[in-house]
Amino acid sequence: METLEQIKSRLEAAIPGLGLEIQCNGAVPGQASLVVPPARAIEAARFLRDDPRLALDYCSNVSGVDWLDRVVEEHARVTRVIDGRERVFDECRERRVPGYLEAVYHLYSMRLKHGPVILRQRTVNRVDQARVTSLTPVWRSAEFQEREAYDLFGIVFEGHPDLRRILMWDEFRDYPMRKDYVEPDDYEYEPTPHDDLKEKARRHYPIEADA
Amino acid sequence: MDEGLRSELSRQGIFATTIQDLYNWGCRNSIWPLNFGLACCAIEMIAASMARFDIARFGAEVFRPSPRQADLMIVAGTVTKKMAPQVVRLYNQMPEPKYVIAMGACAISGGPFKRGYNVLKGIDRYVPVDVHIPGCPPCPEALLHGLIALQKEIASQKLTGPSRARAFQEEAPGEFPVPEYGPYDLVPAKNTDLWRPKPIIRDE
Ligand code: SF4
């Protein structure tokens, strides 16, 4: 199979102005992935599926990833004039990077027996613009898995034929796999409570002294 | 009737019994379970019903596909919150006398999924349970043991008097409220008339 760089350049040649990005992976398997802008994800997906050299005809897995807001520290050297003399300071600035959600697709080719190529789509943020483009029109097997990512992460897949919750009940109002999800307080006893469970155990079973 | 007199009579070829004994004998030897399984524990329940363990030896082999014909609900497996209302509804549809076995850690307390957001932490929050069988999963022998424990309980139940079995108490409820799907959890999260765990005092 071609390398991800080759795929990227061919994709960009085929679809002008696509704006791809390669996301490296520092973990041991080192599987890099292609980040596609949601607005043109369908075109890119069609290319990956129909191109005779790639023929990625099988989408084996769709998953969601939740990236929280994070604070990045940036170190910079600045020169300031103090009392008429120039002095160099080390300055540390904090920058807030807003969180976003990701839909990750694992693509294989049944025909050419290669893969995976990993495709990612990113939402703008985690709150009101958690939208990406559904790739179900390209790979039918994505239908239930996109519903699952919608159910558990709250990623809205535009163009999905039937976007409903699939595991939780329809009346459910939260997204349980998000990192800031707060689970309901629905059990009392914990034999070996620790950390935050200890707090919970204390609420249910106060020690006589603090009761 | 006096036990000595009864055995003396039976030696003479006269069989004496009471309505209560006859009723309980019939009841405990034909416990028809409801035919449903919820997770991995159901596999062990199925194994218990097959030739090797043969639950038929205890008269409980007729797994009924309809709650209207079943006496026993074996809650075999993880009860998810999405499934819990259906389990309660099935229980409500069973005719009296009816019994419930909570099979496995999941049905008792949520088991390995206890910290999960989507698992009910024990079916006894919504329906009364007669026998709890611990294990993950309990082996088929354990299910048979639980069944025998239930048979013993049935054998000793009374048909009349203040301590009579639940099925014969007119005022005892035979149906329990079915929980609704709420925005974050089931509503109510437990039936407080039924689920009254003993207060536990932590000692540290
Ligand atoms: S108790 Fe264990 S074996 Fe039984 S349903 Fe739960 S996880 Fe499965």
C-alpha cells in the first residue's frame, strides 16, 4: 500500500483545496492518520473507496474521541527595556486550546487486502458545533457505529440516514463516554472504596463521628 | 397431623397428607421458569437445562416462552437500565405464585459492571428476590443448588394464617411499578417500598 504521504498528495491532487493534515502517533504502533475537514469528507471518502490503487471498500470501525479543553504553556524569550537597559526575559504564556470531538474511521481494502488507513474528522468544539459529516453514504457499515458515536459522545453526523440513539434509551440526555460525564449516584455500597469513590461512600454511609 | 402416626399409617398402606403439603409438593416439583436470558449467566442456565446437568430431575425443565405460564423468573445476567423496565413488566405479567432467582453477581448487584452508568445495580431494586446465587457466572450446579433452596422454601410455605406465603396474602402486591426512562437514570432509581438495604456503618 502507498504511504500516508502519498495518499495525501494524491488526494489533494484529485480534490483541489482539500486541506488535509497528517496526525502522527507517538505510541508504539505509530499509526499515523489523515485528518480531513468535515465539509469535504464525503469527497475524500469517495476517492479513497473508488481509487483503483487504494480501493478501501471496507470501513471496519468508527469510534469517537473526546479531547477536553487544555492549557498549553508556551515559552518565549522577550527583550524588554528596563531602566534604559535591554534585558532578556524568559516568558511563559498560557494558551487555552478549546476541546473538540473526533470521529475516527478505520478503512481496509477487501479487494487488495491492505489497510488500515485511518481517517479522522474533527468538530469545531464540544458544545454547539459538534458536527461532522456522516460517511454512511460511502460505507454502509458505518451506520450503526456512527449512531453509537452519536449516542455516547454526542457527535452529530450530518447526512446520516437515521441518527438516533442506539444503546441508551431515547429519553437519555447525556453523553456517557465524554470525559466530563458525571455518572448517576446509583449504588450505595462499595466494599473497598478509594479516591472519589471514598467520598461517595462517605455520603451514603457516614462514619458515626461525622454523622 | 403427628409425624409418628403418619408414618405408622403409611406403613399400613394408608397415605395421609394435608392440603398444604399436597399443594406445596405439587408447586415445588413443577417450577416452570420463564425462558429468557440477559447475558453470560444465561449460558450456564442453558447448560443446566441440558442433558449433563439436567434440571428436569427437579421438575423445572419446562422453560416457558410466555410469562403467563411461568412460575419462576431466573434473572440470569446483567440487567441494563434499558432492559430493567421490561424485566419488571414480565414479572408483573406472571401469575401467582411466582418466584425470582437472581443468578450471578450482575443480577445481584451489578457485578463487574457496578461502576457502569448503564447497568442496574441489582434486580431486587424493583422486584422481590427469593434466592440469590453468587458467582460470575455461577456454575450449573450452583443454579441447581439455588433451585433446591427455593424448593425447600416452597415446601415450608404456609397457605393460611398470618405467616402465609406472599401469594396468599390479598393485600401483598403482586405487581410492582415499572420504572420509566428518565433523562439521566431510571425514574425512580429504586422501589423504596421494596429495596431497604440494611444501614451499613463504615468503621474507618
Ligand atoms: S455475573 Fe458474570 S457471568 Fe453473570 S452476567 Fe454478570 S458478568 Fe456475566
